[in-house]
Amino acid sequence: MGIILPKISSSLSKMWTKVLNLENSLFPSLKRELQLEELSNKEQKLIKILDFAAIEKNITVVSITNTPKHREEIARAFIAKSVYNIQTTRDLIDRLHSDRTLRILCGWRYKNDIPSESKFSRVFKELSELKIAQKTHEQFVKEYLRDTLFFYNASDATKIPLREKPVKVEKEKFKPKRRGRPKKGETREPKTPSILQQQEDMKTTKQMLSLVSTQCGVGRKQNSKGNFETWIGGKLHISVVDGDIPITAIYSGANVHDSSVALPLINETSKKVSYLYDLQDAGYDSNIIRDFSKKLNHRPLIDINPKNSKELKGKIQLIKDEKKKFKILNLTQSLDTHHYNQRSMVERVNKYLKEDFGCSNIYYKGATKVASVLAFGILSVCIHQSLKLVT
């Protein structure tokens, strides 16, 4: 975990006061109301996350004459789905019927009050289209984390396998390249710039993300053992700061390169919180990303991608050998090596999402719904990890 430097006027004190009020006032009241000897750790975690999220504030009434019912309760239930690591809506409804405490925390007193599965699906579609979970996450970061100076921002992408067919991408007809200089009078088509190169001159995140596909695609990525993995679905690109706190999350198709979302991640995270270092692996090795990070007053630490260069491979091997010798001799390694090693926090957040917060198997279809499922998980992880700063 990196070092966190809160300002004197930090919102962390506000968070701490709120936690104390929950533990000393609300928890005893709930135990008396629900006639419980003790609230379980899971129930306490859910109560805190629901209270800090305050997702009800973002539920908008579409029609005044026909007020939608169960919107707030279902939104709270989907946070509970993440916290309780429940994979499907059907399992969530079954749990609500059998667990009285959970049912009341979500807003339903009796079993008969719980809507049908089709109602859950319709409301979830609305919540997804309105990006309720994403907005709630942004508001939490703005209210409680904006005044904190973090050391590190680590970015990475994780695969999101889905149960749907990939969208076919039309490939350009292959044109054999002619070597050497062009003939007299011959004009050659300029090389199409990459997404990253096009984003370089863009100023807003919205413009940058307009080039990034969210359609279901086929992804291929090299794992830590050097083997290539292939999957159908999407990718979740995350920026994580000290304390394993996810600040920004962007969903894309599986065939989108990690570097195509690097600038939007850095841009958005820089708007939300203050930090010093950008940490990224070799998939982000580009001077465009380094220059963009420096432009926003950060120091980029990005691993080198050898790109079939013998010279670069030799340089990387030399650095690895040097690290091994330093470790064997128990000598202090360079500060950059120490800083870069903090990048593991983004990998831990990916693990939390998939193993503890209901994102290991996603059964929804369509980018909007899939992104919303992941956003509920990100929101829950963000609040849970932030509370560790003050407890």
C-alpha cells in the first residue's frame, strides 16, 4: 500500500465521524428493531456501504403522474448483490425472500413486497441506461476523497468473459506493400493512425472514448506466465490509487488495446483526485502516454515493451539481473523500482471484484448492462476500501 497524505481539511475526518455515528447509534437501533443479538460482519459492511453510497439521491422520477415503484429498493438490492457476492438476479431474489435482515435493509418489510424477476430486470435496465452506479461512484469520490493527496495511480485492464456472440469486425482488404521508394508519380496511402495517436490531440474524455468500441469482441492477452489467453466479451479498464481504491473504471470491447483507454483513465482520475505517479505495465509503453502524464504534472513509470527488439530485450534482461543481485545481497533497490512495485494494487482490485463482489460470472448481455454490473462492484469496492483509511 502506498503512502497517503491527507490535507488538514480532509474529508476523511467527515468519513470517520459518520462511521462512528453508524457504529454507536444506527447499529444498536437496528439490533433492537430487528430483534437481533448481533449484526454479522457482512451486514455491517452492507449498512456502511449503503449509507455512504446514498444511491437513492440519484434515482430520478421519470413521470410525475405515474411514480415508478421499487426503484430505490432495487438499486439498494443491486449494491447488496455485489457485497454478498451474488452472481444472478434470481439468486438475489431468493436471498431476499429467505434473509429478513437483508430484505429490510434494502427497503422491503414483507416477502410479498419483493417485485418479480421481470420487474428487477426492467428496473436494472433503466438504472443501467441512466448510469446510476457510475454517478454514485463519482459523487462518493468527489465528496470523500477529493481532498486527499495520493502517491500512486495504477492502471490496468482485466478480461470480462461474456455469454454472447462477438460482433464481426470488417477487415480491410489486404494490399501487398511495395518495398523501397515509390516510383515517379506514384502516391501511397498514408498509414492509418492508431486510436492512441488520434487521442493525442483531443481535449475531453468524451472525445477520446468516442473512438473506443464497447461491442462484444474477441480478446487475446498474455498472462503472467507468458501464455496467451483468448476470450469473448469485454475488458474493464481501472485506475486505482493507494489503499486499493478504484477511482475510474471504463468498459470496452475485448478487442480494444489497453493503451487506447490510457489517456481517458489518466484524464478522468486527474480531475477527481490528486496524485504523483502513474504506474502502468508494458502494454502502455508509449511516449504519447508518458507525455500526457507529464502534462498533467505526474511522473509516469511505465514498463518497457521489447517489441521484438534485441537491444530492448537485452536492456530488460540486464535490469532483471540487476534486481536479482540486489535482492540476493539484500541491498536497497532504486526508488523507481520500489514505486513501480506498488502497481500490484490494481491487480488486487481486479481480484476483489471477481472473487468477492459478484463480478466473476456476468450473465447480462449488452455493453450498457454489463458496464452497470461492473459499476455496482466498483462502487462497493471503492467505499469498502476507502473506509479502511479511517477504521
